[in-house]
Amino acid sequence: MTETSSMAPAQAEPGSETLAVRASGVDRAFGGVQALRDASFAARPGEIHALAGENGAGKSTLIKVLCGLIKADKGTVEIFGTEVSRVVEPAARRRMGVATAFQELSLLPDLTVAENLLLQDPPRGRLGLVQRRRLAPAAEEILNRYGVDDIDPRATAADLSVAQRQVVELVRVLAGEPRVVILDEPTAALADRQVDWLAGHMRRLRDAGSCVIFTSHRWREIESLADRVTVFRNGTHVATRDTLSEAEAVTLMSGRSFAGAYPQITTEPTDDNALSVTNLHSGRLAGVDFDLRRGEILGVGGLAGQGQRDLFLSLFGAQRVRRGTIAVDGKAVTIRSPKDAIRAGVGIAYVPEDRKAEGLFLPLSIRDNIAAATLSRRATAGFVNRGKERAVVKSIVDQLNIGAGRSTNRAADTLSGGNQQKVVMARWLLTEARILLLFDVTRGVDAATKHDIYELVGTLAAQGRAILYYSSETEEIAHLCHRVLVLREGRVAAELAGPVGDAERIVAASIKEGQDA
Amino acid sequence: MRDALRRVSLGYLVLAATAVAYIVVYTSRLGRFPTSFDYLSILNTTLPLVFVAIGQSLVVLTGGIDLSVGGMVSVCVAVTATTVSSSITWLFVVLAIGTACGALNGLIVAYGRIAPILTTLATLSIFTGLGLRVLPVPGGSIPQEVRLVLTNPATPTGLIWLGLAVAGWLVLRRTRFGMRVYAIGSDEASARAVGVPAAAVKLKVYALSGLCSALAAVFYVSTTTSGDANAGNPFILTSIASVVVGGVAFSGGRGSALGAVAGAVALTLVIDILFFSGIDPLYQSLFQGLFLVVAVLLGTVAALAARRRRQA
Amino acid sequence: MSSRRVLYALGGTVAVLLVGAILHPGFASWSSLRVMLVVASFTGFVAAGQMLVVLVGGIDLSIPWVLNGAAIVLTTSSLGQTSRAPLAILLALGVGALVGLGNGMGVAWLGVPAVVMTLGMNGVMQGLTLGLSKGLTCASCGSYAPEPLRGLFDGALPAQLFLWAGVGLFMTVLLTLTTFGRRVYAVGVNPRAAFLSGVGVRGVTVALYTLSGVFAALAGIALVAYGGQPSLGLGDPYLFESIAAVVVGGVSILGGRGHYLGVIAGSLTLVAVTTFLQAQRVPEYGRLMIYGLVILAILFAYGREKAHD
Amino acid sequence: SDAAAPAASGEKAGKIKIALSNSFIGNQWRVEMENVYKAACAMPPYVDQVECSVFNAGNDVSTQSRQISNLISQGVDAIVINAASTSGLNGVVQQACDRGIVIVSFDNTVDNQCGLTVNTDQIKFGQQLAQFIVDELNGQGNVVMVTGVAGTGADNDRNKGAKEVFAANPGIKVVSSYTGMWDSATAQRATSAQLPNLPEIHGVWVSGGTDGVIKAFVAAKRPMPVVGGEAENGFRKFMAGILTPKVNGMSIGQPPFLSVISLELARAVVKGEHPKSSITIPFPVATSDKMVPGETVFPDLPDSFFADFTDSGPNATVILCQEAATDGTPCPGKTLDVNLGTP
Ligand SMILES: Nc1ncnc2c1ncn2[C@@H]1O[C@H](COP(=O)(O)OP(=O)(O)OP(=O)(O)O)[C@@H](O)[C@H]1O
Ligand SMILES: Nc1ncnc2c1ncn2[C@@H]1O[C@H](COP(=O)(O)OP(=O)(O)OP(=O)(O)O)[C@@H](O)[C@H]1O
Ligand SMILES: [Mg+2]
Ligand SMILES: [Mg+2]
């Protein structure tokens, strides 16, 4: 492997003067953690270059080094042949024509869309003073230029949906028509329609001679977009290829190989309802009805931001319900807070998509993280029974093979994305909830971990748990679910019997005559 | 910045409310409207707090807090009162000293990576000691001509300076630096990611806060005609109160120095209201405390309502 | 991580005491240490409350007049009679709890920033204390703390120190062994995630501010016992001192990290520094400056935040 | 509210308006000072000559400036001031003087020369206590100085006076000097912490918080030194042997009734009965040998109470009763006779 990585740049480079980006021998450690070791990477102008790898392979770290956000401990970085290793300042890179969209979105929540887009060079008047009233029109003009018409430049970024924020972030990057575009998991939060929109612009830039670099955990996208693929593993360059099959890629990325991407749904749902929702109003939800049966995996599809999040949050008591009734096992229940939802009598669990913001206590130990939702169950008179806690956590950690047998005393932030997601899952499995609300749990999770999660979902259903499943990857819903609800404008627009198999059917149902919305 | 505007306008709301209340109690007590004398003395006594509040609001906008304003005002008051009478040029030295003190805070916060509240808690003690060293006993003086220019007891020269302060903010707000202050307060990591030189900006912000404290000190000495090494202490909490009443969010990124100015004036008016409503002096702080909480409560409620409205 | 900070804090204390002992023989003698511990215990009490709210990213500025109010309630309700002592103590602690509850409600339910809520509450308490006790000239204001309380400070090993040890034990057990403690750290680290894990974030917050009020009251009781009678302004020194003790004790002002053991060390460090400087006859201005520099030095040693990159 | 009640009630013509502007009410001395002022206002001759009002400023100069400005607007005839800063009010006081308002400041006085002052001699305070200690020790021994709030005029003067005397007596060794912040609790903590590091102490000079210092000595089981200190009732209780051990000491107080004398001066000046001249009054001095319960010491009042709210003896400046100091209520059937001395 060391050998491939040292050879790889050689095979990748037809002479560095024609290279847009070149990194070689880059090391970068976080605390004791070697995120990049002797990593090399090279991309040409006029190509779309995919960067693939498991969670924690070092993709984002490499990107942060390339765009000057963090310093490399060792090694060199060149932009169009100019050595910039010592320049650690995104602004400087920007001036060299390098623009980056980061994985953890970098929009400023309290600023308006316009201010976010124009922060670096706002419209100035005489005296070089910013003309505040020209901000919004200028931003509007930019958004329109990139075919975005559903975002108000005066809106505060915090009030946008995740997808909208991602779009603004991308527009911010594209706007400069940069010579080097770096996009770290740009599609993770996008609906398929928006993915196509982005793909269009990536291709346009490529054809205009720019160098486009992006990362993704969705092989479909890499396959359809990338001219070349570079694979990283554990912080090192493994290979750079013009063509690469998914199977090969997965093997390269993980050193392991898998059967078909999606496991077959073998079990059938039972007939008794675990959860019955009638006329639910909350957030964007305007009257949703459905039943969820034991052992059923019920998919929730639709374009992003049609109220999916509201549905999950309100069922979990994390968001106010304006109207409607929720019944568990036929008995109506009132859920005012997650506390109520978790209560044994109800037994609902919610696994959020944004694990860093909504799931993890990063500085706390893996054990504390996993135990968090079930503390009182192992407590006597308010005192934690540590022995029992250790045992329980240990068993679940092994069951999900989290962190390859590391001590559960480690801080959660020393885990990779994949393992971190498993930690959150583990917390909720401990609640023995009979109803699981899985909201985009595979977002930004690598192939290996994804596979583990699919398997897990299957077994949970087999155990007779009822599962409500949302994913920004329609493919998943199409293959994993017994049944699919398609939401549009806060209502159930269609119900498809599954496994649907073909994602296009779901997409079709999502946009059917609803386009005007 | 809609949200911010709403909060600022809340600062104005509080000001308007207190102003009305002031006029009412004043007239009902004295049977006539406030005279130019009243307005003038309000103006002159408020100016120091106004300046400190502007500096404080800048720091709070970046998500920080500056407890050392008390110390910086004390040092500058001490130096002003002991030197300026010998030569006017010392005024500029004073401003430089204030800026330097602030810059020290900035260095420690931005490059030393120590939380603002802790940094300034420590430097507060240091600066206060410095002030005591310079002026062990209250005293000193300031040339008459300086008084006449800064806080003329007969004509509202103070208005000019207040106007300049406000104008200064409006300009600042319209520089890229101004936008960056909000960017950092909103989310520092992201701000850095999109190319905002966070450390440099913060350094400047704390230095500006120091400069404001120095200005406040000069106006303090000008109104009181001499100095006191303990002069700064009250400004710590009153400046924070002004900023809060002015609708600047403690989380940073939301609000405006103008709001803080409004807050400062409002707080001064509250004193007068309590004076004329003739409440038992023993209970005075009770009402001031209540005013603070209620004002801010209104702010949060309004903000919540606004958010609701926008989401629905 | 945070346990390492505790070691640093203890190290800091030892360092200060060593320097003191070298430059001023007898400074670290047991007799000297004992009184410093007693003096530090008052800071230790208020800092316990301050630490709890800091752990969830809050702050309590109402400590001075909660402390003072409780102190006055104690004497005026006990009238110095031993028989009434238990009632009086409960009453004083009750006052603290009540005010703390108010702070907590304001912060957790009304969403008022902690700084404002507690600052305002401090004013309210000052007004009430002065007003109701007529500026400490009320009929019963002349009474002393009941005898048993004043016994707290007698003997070679004053009971006060055991009381402090008790507080230390309580805090440590509460924060490390109970589910409540776990929830506190969870809320401190990531309130949203805690809420989604079924933690009653508001409940926890309210409880913490209430405890802070109780500890302030406890400090008030101890101070009355120490001086025999309350005075006005009794709590003023403890506002910034409690914050300083907390951070010198290695508690992260951003919340979620820290242990009370460190705060004990922090309290002692601050008292040792002050005592030493006064023993060296450093003039007031010098004392203030050095005090600030020492805090800065300690912060640089272990109070820094993670680098951004 | 009793504060402004008089102002609210009698808008009777002929009455002169005199306001008390107090910088803050945060300690007991200030409370008593206000109480005796209110009491005096409710007693003849003031009750039918003067219309009083009282205001506090939370120890904040700008607040006090505001209040004085407002008093100017109210058109009062005189303002009696205890200042938040001796220098901080010069500006607004000048404006008052310009409008012909009589300004009388006391205790923490106003520098501005246009106003009158009623005060004690703070340097003398330091000297007298120091001299007492020196005499009691026959010029030989270790002395500790417990100072007040740094940065204030009074603290500076008191220390200055004491240092002169001690310096003049080579036999006296000042072994330690630290601040008690004029607060018994603080003084007690500081003293306790210092004692273990100190040799045998023969004399203690205290600028404020005396009872706290003594309690620290008691707790440390140290032999009780000669004590020169302020007029805290607690200190006096020790001097009188009401609290044990009996302390040999001298107690000089900044008398709370300075406010009453200032009131009288203001009244007299407004009425033209007294020249526009400042007054320095002698300290009420008390020593252990002549302690009179109910006059110089008050067994049933708090330690922190200032026992010199009234002067005593034949040529006393003013005689006030206990309820005047505690409740601010008039002394039964008494006409107040304030002796401004001969200017
Ligand atoms: N700020 C940080 N502090 C500590 N460790 C970090 C930090 N950032 C990244 N790491 C670690 O360095 C390794 C590489 O992380 P990186 O984010 O580059 O992986 P990645 O390939 O982007 O993973 P993903 O596909 O989940 O985005 C991972 O183990 C990650 O946890
Ligand atoms: N945020 C972080 N802080 C500190 N160390 C981290 C962080 N993230 C990851 N690491 C460490 O970086 C190393 C490499 O990252 P990586 O994510 O590959 O770990 P990993 O456990 O191998 O993940 P996976 O098993 O999913 O590949 C791991 O040892 C991980 O513990
Ligand atoms: Mg990444
Ligand atoms: Mg790995």
C-alpha cells in the first residue's frame, strides 16, 4: 500500500506544470491521530476528479489542506505549479482561483443569504463603503444566474432547510467561476433534482477548463460524474484510476469486499399496528395519516424539505404538534417531549441525521454517549450502576463492532464518522424501543458502515420492531422498505408498495403535478 | 439582518418607553416639562457610558465579553486627570493607552486562545491596579477649554460627539470589517473557512473597545473635572446592561451598537424616573434589577414571536 | 481530559504554596495553611454553586446579595437562640433555593440570558434585603448567629473544614456517580443532543441554578457564623472571586468539563496568592496587578481552548 | 415611601428645600447617617422649617450626578452630599453653585471649592489612634495596620496620619499592613490569614472593620493587643467587656450625625444665620475606661452598628436618641439643638 501510494502520483502526473492541484508526501495529525500519512494527490485542469474513501479516510482533511484551512505537518501543496504549502489562509487560495464547499457547511447562520454570498467582496460605493441596499439585488442576480429561484436572498441562513443551505454554499463557491472547485460531499443533503442541477454546473466548469474535485459516498454519482477517481484509505493514497467498478472501489477503500449493495428484505411485516398517525399537523405537515406495523420498514420519500423532518421530530415529541393524534399499539398517546417518547410505555426512538449537532456528546466517552438515553434504567435511587452499565455498553459495542475493540473510555470525537453513527444507533438500541425513527442515518457514511446499517435495519425489523425510514438517497428507500410514503407539501402524496426497486418511481411520485409548488 | 433590525428597534422601543415615562414623572412632579438644562445634563452624564457601551457591543457582537472596560476606564481617567492639564497632546496618549490595553486583551483572546470573559477578568484586575498606581487619591484636573469643547455645560457640544460616535458606527458597519465582525460572532469556524481572518478582526475589535473606554474616560474627566482611580468599576455591569437592553445577542452576530447606545441612554433615564417617582431609596436597586430583566424579557419574547412568524 | 485539568489545578496550588514558603518562611506551615483553608472554604462554597451553572454554560451574578440576604435571614430568624437554629438554617437555605429557582426559571423557561437574569436578580435581592431589614437596623437585626454555628470555627481542626469536605464529597458524588451528574455534563456539552436523548434540559438547568442559590446561602450562613453577625455588603467580594476560583480550578467556562476537586484547589490558590502578597506588604495596586497576572499565567498553563486547525 | 414623603406632603410655602444626596446605602454607617437625617427632619426646628428629601446613587458617580442635576431642576435651596467620589461631582456641583444652591458635603466630601464641607480631620483620626497605641505601649512594640479602601481620600489621610506618628517612634515596628476594605468580615478574614505569619502583636491600628480584626485575634487565641479603631458597636462591646475578652482600646468614629450637622449648616446658611464657611467637628472619642451602655455602646444592637450616631458630654455637637439612628424616627418630645461651634 505504501508502495502504491508512492507510485500513484507518478502514474497520475503527465508533468506537474499542467497540473491544477498537486499534493505530495502530506502528513497531518490531530492530537495523536494521524489523519493523513504521506498522502499524495494530483488533479488536472479540465477534469472532474472524484475523491473516494471510507469515513475517516482523510478526504476532508486533504481538502482542508488543499484549500489552506489547515496546515500540513509535512509535505508540499502546489496550485498550478506554485508552491503554497506554507500559506494557511483560505482567502489567499481563493485569490489563486481555488474555491471550496466544505462538508460541515460554512454558512453564517445569523447573516442573510446575500451577506453570506457577498461577504468577501460586497458591492461598494464611493469611499469604498459597502452599499447595504444593493446586497440583496446583487445576491438575487447571482442566484438567478445559477438557476436558483426558490431562495430569498434576504432570508437569514439559519431559517433555510439543510438542502437550501447546501445550495447557497454551492452557489457561493461556483459564483467566482473558480479555476479549481473543491466540493466535499456536496450532494449529501441534496434531493436528486438538485443533484442533477449541481452535476450540470460541474460539467460546465469542467468543459470551461476548470478542475473540479469532489467527494461522495454515493458510488452512482462518482460513476456518472467523475473522469478520474482517487481512492484514499486510512489517510493514504491507494490508487488513481480512469475507470473503476463499484466492487473494485469498495475493495480498495476498505480492504474488504461485499455482496450486492442492498440486502434483500426477507421478513414480512405482521398485521398489528405499532403506530397509527391521523391528521398530523406540525411544522410544514398539513394533515398526515398512516399506519406503521410491527416488523415493517416504512420508507418516507419525496423531495427534500416536504415535511419529512417535521414528521420525525413531531412523532418524537421534539417539535410541537398543532393537531392530530398519535396512537401506539392502538392506544392514543400524548408525546410532549423526547422523554415521553422514550418512556417504556411508548418506546419510540429517533436517530438523527446530523450526528455531530443532534446525536453525539463529542468530548464525552463512548460509554457516556451510548448510555445517555437509558441512564435511569440502570440506576438505583439515582445512582448509576457502573458495573451494569459497562456490561451493557460492552455487549452492544461488540454487537455493532464499533471502533474495532477500542476502550469505551475514549472520547467519541476520536471515532470516525462511521463509528460515530454506530454509537448513536447503539444508544437507541439500548432503549429497546419498539418503534424506530431512522432519519437519514446513512448520510455521509461509508460503504462498509452503510452495509452494516442495512443489515442491522433488516434484523431489527425481523425482531418485530416497527421502523420509519427516511433517506436523502432515494435508492435506499426504494430497495430497503416494505412500503413507501411519498410526502409533498406536508401531505402524503402517494403510497407505493415495496420493495419499489426503481428509485425513479418514487421521484416521479414526488414531482407529479406538484412542480408548481 | 432583518432579525437584527428587529432587535435593535427593540432597543429603541425601550428607549422610547423610558423617555415617555421620564417626561411623565418629571412633569407630574414639577408641573413643567424638562428644560434644556435637564436634556443637557442627561446628555453629558450619559456620554461616558455611551462610549463604553459601543465598545462593549462590538466585543459582544463577536460573541465575546469585555469585563476589563472598568479597568481601562480607570487607567485612562487616572492618566487624563493627571496629565492633560499639563499639555493637551496627552489626550492622544490617553487614547493610545486605552487602545493598547484593549489590544492586549485582543492578543490574549485571539492568539492566546483564552476565553474572553476570563481574559478580561484577569486584565480587569491588572488595569485597576495600574489606575491606582497612577492616581492613588482622587484628584487631578482638566483644562477649562477642553471641558468647553467636549461637554460644555451651557451648549450641547456633547451632541456633536454623540453624532460622531453614531456616524463612526454607521461607517464601520459599512466596511468589510464590520461585516466580518458579524460573521465571526455568527460562527467563527465557518467565518475562517470562508476566508475571514478571525484573529486579526478580533484583535481590532478588542482594541476598539479599549479606544472607546479611553474616550469614555476623557469625557468622564471632562464632565467631573477631575479623576478617580475607581471611576471605571460601575461601567462593567452598566455597559453590559446597556448592550443587553439594546438588544445585542450574547451569542454574538445579532444586534447593533446603536441599540447599545439606546440602551445606555435608557438606563440613565431609568435613574431619573426612579428619582422623580420618589421610591424608597432602599428599594432602588430592586427596580433597576426588574427593569433589566423585563426589558430583556420583552426582547426575547419579541424575537421568538418574530421567528415563529417567519417559520409559519 | 478534565481530570488532567484537576491535576493542573492542584499543581498550581502546590506551586503557589511552595513559592510562598520559600520567600516567606512559615507561609505553608500547618497553622497558616489551616486558616487559609478556612478562608478559602467560603469561596469554595460559592464556587460550588458557580461551578454547577458554569458546567451548563451559564453564570450566576446574583451570588453577592443572595449570600447577604441569607446571612441576614439566619440571624434575624434565629434571634441567636440555639433552639431556633435548625429552623433558621432551613429558612436561610430556603431563601437561597427560592432565588436560585427564580434564576433557573428565567434562564430555562423564559430564555433570558443568564448574565442578565442573575444580574437583575442580584439587584432585586439587594433591594429586598436592604428594604426588609431597614438597612440592617430592624428590631431583630442585632441578634447573633446561634452558638452551635459559631462553634464551626473552634478547635485545631475546625468543623468548617469538615463541612467543606462534605460539600466536596456531595459535589463529587453528585457529578460523577449519579444519573443527574451524567445529565449535567451531557447538557453542558450538547444541549440539543441531550434533549433528543430524553434529558429534561430545562429541569436540569433549573435544578443547577437552585443549587447555586443554596450554596450561596450556605456561604452566607458560614460567614455569619464566622463573624457572629451579618453586615451589609458581606457578599460583594464573592462575585468575581467565585468565577476566578471556578476557572483556576480547571472548569471550562464553555461548559461540560470540570470537577469540584479542582475548584477546591482553585479557591485555595486564590486565597494563598492574596495572603502571600499581603504578607509581603505589597501595596494594593501591586496586589491587584499581580493577582491578575497570576490568573493569566494559570489560564495560559491550562485554560486555553483548542486550536481552530 | 418614607424617603420622599416629606417632599410629597408639605408643599407649604416658606419651607426651605434641602435634599440629601447619598452616594450609596450599601453599608450600615450610611444607613444610620440617613436615618438620623430623616429623624432630624421630623423634629423641630426642622420639621416646620425644612422640606427634606433623600436620594441614593448606588455608589455610581454618574447616577449621583443625575440626581444632583434633577435636584437642581427641582429648584431645591440646598443639597447635602456624601459623594461617590470626592472629585467626581465637581462638575455638577459647580452648576448647582452657579444657580445659587447651597452645597454642603460631608464624610466623602466634594473637592469643588464652591461648596461647603462638614467633616472630621481624617489625618488627625490616624494620628490620634496611633498616638494612643504608642502611649499604651510606652513607645515599644509590634504594630499592625489594617487600612481601608485604597484610592479614597479618607483612607489615604488616615494612613498618612498614622504613619507619621509611628515613624516618629523608633520603638514601634509596623510589622504588617494590609487592607480590611472598611468591612468587618473582610478584615477578619485577612487578619486570620496574616496572623500565623506574624510575630507577637502588641498594637493594632484599624481604619475600619475593627470588630472583625479583634474576632480574628480571639479565634487565633493570640494575646489581645491594644486596639485603636473605628466606632463599630462590636468593637465597643469588646471595649466595654460585653464581649470577651475585654479589649483595651480607643474608638474614634466618623460620626453618622455629620449629615445632621450638614443639614443644620445648610439651613443656617440659607436663612443667613451662619456665614458661608466650612466646619470641622471634633471626633467623638471613646476609650475602654469610660464606656456607657446606651450612650457609647449598645448591647442589643448589631456589631456592625456605628455606636457614635450621637455625640455625648456637656459641649456635645448634637444629642440624638437610638430610634433616630435605627428607625429614622424623631426622638420623643425633643427639639434638636445642633451646636455648630464658633466659626
Ligand atoms: N478536527 C479534528 N480533530 C481530530 N480528528 C480529526 C479532526 N478532523 C478529522 N479528524 C480525523 O481525521 C481522520 C480523517 O478525517 P476526515 O474528515 O478527513 O475523513 P473523511 O474521509 O472526510 O471522512 P468522511 O467520509 O466521514 O467525511 C478521521 O479519523 C477524523 O475523525
Ligand atoms: N475527531 C477526532 N479526533 C481525534 N481522533 C480522531 C478523530 N476522528 C478520528 N480519529 C482517529 O483517527 C484515526 C483514523 O480515523 P478513522 O476514522 O479511520 O478511524 P477508524 O476507527 O479506523 O474508522 P473506521 O473504522 O470507520 O475506518 C482513528 O484511529 C480515529 O480514532
Ligand atoms: Mg469528510
Ligand atoms: Mg478507517
